[in-house]
Amino acid sequence: MRQKEGEFRNPSGCAIAAVISRSGERMSGEKIIESMKPMHERSNGLGGGFSGYGIYPEYKDLFALHLFFTDKAVRHECETYLRTELELVKAEVIPTRTIPAITDEPLIWRYFVTPLRSVLASMQIDENEYIARVVMHINTSIKGAYVFSSGKNMGVFKAVGFPEDVGEFYRLEEYGAYSWTAHGRYPTNTPGWWGGAHPFALLDWTVVHNGEISSYDANRRCIEMHGYKCTLQTDTEVITYIADYLLRKQGLTLEETAGVIAAPFWETIERKPEEEREQFTYLRTVFPSLLVTGPFSIVLGFHGGLMALNDRLKLRSMVTAEKGDKVFIASEEAAIRAMEPDAENFYAPAGGEPVIVRVKEGCY
């Protein structure tokens, strides 16, 4: 008999997990799928997804655009736009398998592209800014087309369904990545649809999130003043754009970015040593509207690393662990044990404490 909402355990909703190899060893998607099974009851089947880094080594210098289309006419319209704006090296359907648990799938394609150098020179912007503008244009101006992944040598795979089914649907066992993140969704006040599943991505940044952003309107209004558009009907989208703005456009470090998103309370700042006090005061003063409030735990993926971060009150669970050269992050210890039964050095980060893991230089 199918369980109904309210009849099963939902400890704070949503499930997140991640694994990274510090040596850059590429891992299939099988283990990250396994990590989601013990957390099945944190989700309700309205969204699941994964991101993998290092999955396209043969096209590592090209941007990989993953898109959903509602129909063929929309796909043709979008492809026409892409060919006028970019050099389109390869276009193909993203391989999937038919399973009963995943239904009503849109058209799912990927495009390996690169900006035209002459266009970049004339516009006097770099390739990342140009691709970000292309993504925003498609998602706001081509009805029925949604770019849900746009980085180099990485990709997001998401759908409406439980995450373990989504992983099987996308045949993730056929990919190799040095870093994986995963999400099982339990939406509360936003719709469950393919574009609204996690991870959210822009360029090389991906975000999986457990929680609820009470500051969403303030965050959205601020970030949209800088050229971003929130179109995917889920509050988590704004965290991805905040990360891109702070890290890429403002040049902040990961630690400083964490100090904006999960800024300490003013009374906490006052008790810090002088240098830290000045730094946090500066960040809170310059970026006040990018403080994310409400309960959250997130994992930010990027080329060569991961950052895990709780809200400053730690209102959502998150643990980390290690084994050999691998680091694991998840909502629950059980998820880590599913990936690595002998994992050790378990640690629960404090509220607002970033846990940053990087691959060794030159290994990705």
C-alpha cells in the first residue's frame, strides 16, 4: 500500500550527500546512488538529482549545456539560438533508461559549446560571463526550454522522482567523476517539477540544499539587480547565483563567501579577534542582503572541490567523514556508511563553519 504524506518519518526533510576523491580518482555513480537509499524517507518522490565533476574528459575544454525541452519545436528554436551565439561542437540526447518510477519526462539534450572569440573580444567579457548570459536568456526568453547545467567537464542530472530512481534513469553507473553530489527533495511550499529538482547549477557551481530560505525575497531582489533571473520556482536557485556572484564576480574566497551566506551574529563578531572582527564586519556591511536566513545545510560543488555549510544556528543535520583519500558529506551517518562502511573521523560541523575539501592540484 502506498504511504501518504504524514504517515512516515521525515526528519527535517530533504537529503543531501557528496563524495570527493582528493587524488582525483574517478568514481562511478553507483556509490552516490547507494548513499540516498538509507535516506529514502527524507524525500517524497517530487525531485531527485546528482552532479558529477570530471565526467566529460573528452570535451573538458567545452561548456556542457544540459537542457530540458517541452517539445521538438522548442528544441529547434533553442538550437537556432545556440548556433547564432556559440560554436556548437556536438549535440545529442542525454542517455536514459526507461523505468516505471520516472514518468512524463521532457526532451533531455546536451550540447558541447564554446563562445566565439570574436564575440568575446567585441563585448569585452570573458567566456564564463558570456555563457552565464546565454543561460539567463534561454531560461527567461525561450518558453519551454530550461538550461539546468552549464559548466565544463561536469554535469547535473535531475528529475521528478526519488533520487535512487533518478540515478538509475540517467545511467549514472556509466559515468566517472572525481566528485559527486546528490539530493532527495521534499518540497514544502514550491512545486515538484523537473527544473525545480536539485542540484541547481550555473557554470561550474552546483548547490544541493536541505532547508528553507526565509530570506528568499530579499536575496532574490538583491541578486536580480546584478543580472541574474530566478526562473526555476524553487528558493534554492538563489543560493547558486549568490555563490557565482560572490566567488566569480566579486572574487571572494570560499571562506569569505561562507561568511556572507552564514554570517555570524553581530554579538559573535564583537567577540572575535581584531582581524577576524574587521573582516566579518566588512562582509556583513557590504553584502547585507546576501545573508541567507532560515534552516539550511548545503553542499556547494565546484571544479576541484566541495564546500559544506550549515546555517549559523545549525538547524539542519550534516556530518562529514573520511576514508583514505576520500571525503564524504551527508545529512546522516547512514548515508556515508552506505558509500563506505569503514568510514572514519566522523565530524558534525558547527553552525556557519565551512568544511572545504579540494582535490590535489593537477589531479582533475
